Amino acid sequence: MSLHIVILAAGQGKRMNSALPKVLQPLGDRPLLRHVVETAQALDPAAIHVVYGHGGERVQQALTDMPVNWVYQAEQLGTGHAVGQAMDHVPDDARVLVLYGDVPLVRANTLSNLVAAADNGALALLTVVLADPTGYGRIVRDDNNRVQRIVEERDADAGERHIQETNTGLLCAGAAALRDWLSRLTDDNDQGEYYLTDCVALAAADGAPVTAGQAATEAETQGINNKLDLARAERLFQRRQADALMAAGLTLRDPARFDLRGALRAGRDSEIDVGVVVEGQVTLGDNVVIGPHVVLKNCAIDDDTRIEAHSVIEGATIGRRCAIGPFARLRPDTHVADRAKIGNFVETKKTRLGEASKINHLSYVGDAEVGAGVNIGAGVITCNYDGANKHITRIGDDAFIGSDCQLVAPVSVGAGATIGAGSTVTKDAPAGALTLSRVRQSTVTGWRRPTKQA
Ligand code: UD1
Ligand code: MG
């Protein structure tokens, strides 16, 4: 029996108070809907149908790389109507699993159990017992504890509102039966909508078994309706990622103060301090130490390297046994070889820094090829931009650039050259020699400071 997954994502999400459609709100920097589709893919279904409406093309554009069948629901007439739109694409002998675009934390394992429970013509519901069931549909059972129907809060009487077992919205049933129940729905309720949940009463009346399974954790089934829910889900999601990383050998000084918005691969015994944000694709080798409040984005950092506090590393590769920061900023296309050092208030961009070279203080080095064993003094600037074009600075192995120099590109400094402090270098400096371009120091003897006039 093939599995078809229908994801409801047409709602506007008014309570989000946002220009962005609800299902595109970010969780770990990926749209909510993307999380749901990824989990759906893990079940290896015959097809994934996404019912969309609000946000239209924007929703489709956010998922262009995902193999889903888009079903347009022009008017949001209710969850039952929404599922009905997708049923044209589902064969009678399939099993249908309904997911919500705004319930992103559900696990594939929970869904497999739900699908298995829909055996033998059963309507399988995923329910959750909540201390505070406010806002959710309640599961109404008969005296024999059999599920009879679901009542929405706004349609429930006082007694029903006390029921703590609630509907997560996720369910699974055979396509033929579901199609039949959907065709019999009415909009006779407080919202005047076609409720998917009314299928339960129809199934019960037909004598079809209705099962209610519970999710392993309450967090999995949390729906997201506003930014408070979104923030809560973000923390749950982050904790889940943190737990998986720690299980794989990463040390997190405080898993509650760690944010991964992408994918992180880390070797053994690497350690991440508090307040670190990891974005995009990041790789850490073994024994890498990331200090507090560092931002790592699309970068690779090799074994035994330390990134000190408040550094921002983006689009860079860093070798072994390097020391970076605190307060360093490595911009895209920075490549740092083994044992190199980049210190505080240093910015680099499109730069190769050779083995064991140092830029320790207050520098800008951009569009540069720096050899091995080079020492770049405090306050050195590569003047790479002439107002129209960028130019390259080349510095040979073992060169020494004194403090407060400007290297006006295009320019080269030869291997083993020394540039005297305070120089503005506009012409190539030869290898092995001392080059200076500063005004000679002079002293005026007999000069006196002016005195204040009476
Ligand atoms: C729904 C359930 C409720 C359950 C709750 C769990 C119904 C009638 N109620 O209520 O029992 O406790 O979810 O979160 O199903 N959508 C469409 N098209 C529509 C209407 C909705 O695609 O015409 C989508 C929404 O975008 C959303 C999902 O369906 O992703 C649920 O709709 P929503 O309006 O949030 O339903 P709830 O009132 O939360
Ligand atoms: Mg909802």
C-alpha cells in the first residue's frame, strides 16, 4: 500500500502578525514548511502533496528544490476542505498521512507509528494530553473509552472543555475511506468551515476503528501560531540539535546557549563555549576550541585551533594549531595555513596567510597573498581599493612589515624584506632589503613651547 503525505500549509497565520507567510517563518533559519517536508521525506512516501494558498508563489519559491506536488487551495474553507483538494492526486488504495506546515518538530519515528496504526481501515489520530488544552480540539470518548469525535474548543461545551486529551491535527487513514468522509463534511460549526476533525465522528458512526496514539514528547506536536510559539519551538529545536552533537562527541559548555542554523560537523573533543552562533555549513576538526560569542558561518577549522571570544569567521578555512581572535573578523575567501595567528581587531578578506605567519593587532589585510613566517605589525593596512578596482598585495616568505604601514596595491614585498614602521609602500619592495618611506626624524634645538599670554 503506497503512502501519500498531505501537508496543510494554506493558512495565513494571522496571529503571527507578519508579512511573511506562517509556514515560511524560520526555525533554525529554515522555513517551518521545509522541516515538515524533510521529515515527510524520511518516510519515503510515494508522493508529498503540499496544500498552499496564502503566500502563493513565495511559499513555492522557498522550496523549489524539494520534490513536492503543489496543490493550490484558493479559499481557506477549513482543514477538511484543504485535504479534499489534495485527494484528486491520491489513488484509492493509498494510505494518507496528514501533516501540518506549522507543526515542524514531529519526528519521523512518531509518524511511522501513526501510519502503522492506520492498518485494517482504521483512522489513526495523534493526540497529546496537555495540562492546558486551551485552543485545541478535544478528543471525546464514550463510556468504553472509544474515540467518538473531536470537538473544536469554540464548539465545545463547558464539560468538553475540561478534556485534556487534545488533537494534534496529524492523522492517517486509507484514501478511499477518507475521501468518503470528506465528501460528507458540513460547515455547520462556529467558524463555518469544513473541519477535517469531523471525519472522526463519521468514522465512528461507520463503525471504523479510530485509534489515538500519543507522541513520545509533547514538544513534537506543538503547533506554531505566533512568535511566542516560534521562539519556544526554536529553543526545543536547538536543544535537539545540541543533544545530537554532544552524543557525537562535541563538548558544549552550555547546550542552552548554543545556536546552530545550518549543519555542523565536529571531530572529537572539540569544545564550544556559550553564545556561539553557527550558520550554514561548518566543519570543526578534533580539539578545536571556540570561545564565547563567536559567529561561525560556512567555514572549516582544522585540528587544535583556537578561536577566541567575539570573533566572526565567514567563508574561511583555517588550518591546524592556529590562534584566531579575540575580536578577529575573517571574511569570505580567507585561507589560513597551519600555526598562523590572527589577533584582535584584524580584518581579512580574500587573503591567503602562509604557515606560521602572524597578523596580531589592528590590521586590514584584503586581496592579499601572504607567504609563510611573515610578521605583519600592528595597524598595517593593505590599500586594496582605488575607488574603482581591487588590487592584490603580495608578501613573500619571512617578510617583516613594521607597524602602521600602508601597502598600496598592486604591490609586492619580496621574501625576507623588512618594511620600516610607518611607511607607505607604493612600489615593490625588494627581497631581503630594508625599505622605508617615512620622513626623517629631526629635532629643533632651542625651540620653546608657547606660553599663555596674560
Ligand atoms: C486544528 C484542528 C484542531 C487541533 C489543532 C492543532 C481542525 C478543525 N482543528 O485547529 O483540532 O487541535 O489544529 O494545532 O482541523 N489550513 C489550510 N487550509 C484551510 C485551513 C487550514 O491549509 O482551509 C492549514 C493551516 O495553514 C494550518 C493547519 O491547516 O497549517 C491547521 O489550521 P488551523 O487554522 O491552524 O487550525 P487550528 O484552529 O489550529
Ligand atoms: Mg493551528
